[in-house]
Amino acid sequence: MFTVGDFKIHLINDAYTMVDAGGVFGLVPRALWRDMVAPDAENRVPMAYHALVVQTGTQTILIDTGWGDRVNEKQRVFMEMDRSQGGIMGALDRLGIAPEQIDLVI
């Protein structure tokens, strides 16, 4: 959490996955990035999916709703999706914020 004026900003995690490196690095040659993050045998790299919770003093704002629960089992297995921390709902719970306390979703 960090504070900007009266705003409290929380970076929360929805999931960790493995994604195709081409989506992350585009046309940048592998030789330029492979030492920073090593791809697996399927040319995938780890990716963290974050959202923000902004508390203004009068409102609680959620920026990004994450993956949700519409990811099917085949997709979860392929991406090696890890939501062991409970996703967005788990993160909100750890902050002591109930879903009905969210005033605005962006």
C-alpha cells in the first residue's frame, strides 16, 4: 500500500499464469530478453495479473476485476493459473473490504 495525499492505493493480485512470450515481448528477439526471464519449453513466461484498490476517504474504487470465474479448466491448465491466494475476492478479504463496500469499478 502506498499513499498519495488522502488516497490509499493497494496493489492486489488476481492470479499468476504462464503466457506466450510473443504476447509479452512481441517482435523483440529472444536474445534480448531471455536473460531477464527464461521462457519454458513452450516459450511461455510467468505473468502476474494485478488490480488496484483505491480508498479516497469517501469511496473505495476497484480498478480491474481480474480474470473472474469464466476461465475453463483447459485454459487454467494450459496457463498454469495459480489463484491459490483467492484471486481478487481473497485480496479484498485480506484488506477487510467486502464486495458491497466497493463504490466504483473501473
